[in-house]
Amino acid sequence: MSELVLHAYKHSDKLNKILAVAKAANVTLKVVEEENKLAPRLTVEASPTNTFPYLITPDGIISEAFAIMFYLGSKAGLSGTNDHQRS
């Protein structure tokens, strides 16, 4: 697997959850922690949803924490083998 680059807000709960899934999946991520001192939150042009977190993969950019966690889990075979297990 090529290098995966995760952009997320520093110290966010979403970042911690994604890192936990990456560890369980034995996937190494390069993490770019973003600080947000602005209100409202920054708009992120690189992200399809214009928000953090987003993951840069060889196949494209994935945004939203759940989608990132599912992607990492599925790459490692942690997302189940049938529809019931995946739900």
C-alpha cells in the first residue's frame, strides 16, 4: 500500500478514532495535524466535503471519519465477510 496521508484537526476525537483503527489494521499513516483557531471551521478545498478529516490515498481522497475508518478496516480485512458482519 502506498503512503496514506491523513489530514485532521489536532487532538480531535475523530483523529484518535482513525488512529485506533489504523493501529488495529496495522496500517501506517502519515498524519498532518491541522490547528483551527478560526470560527467557523475552515473550508478545505482538497476535501470532497470541504472539511477535516480527509485521507489521501493512491485511489483518491476520502473524507468523513467513518468512511476513512471503513476504508482502513476493509484494506486489512476487518470490515467483515458478508453484509451482516459489515453492518
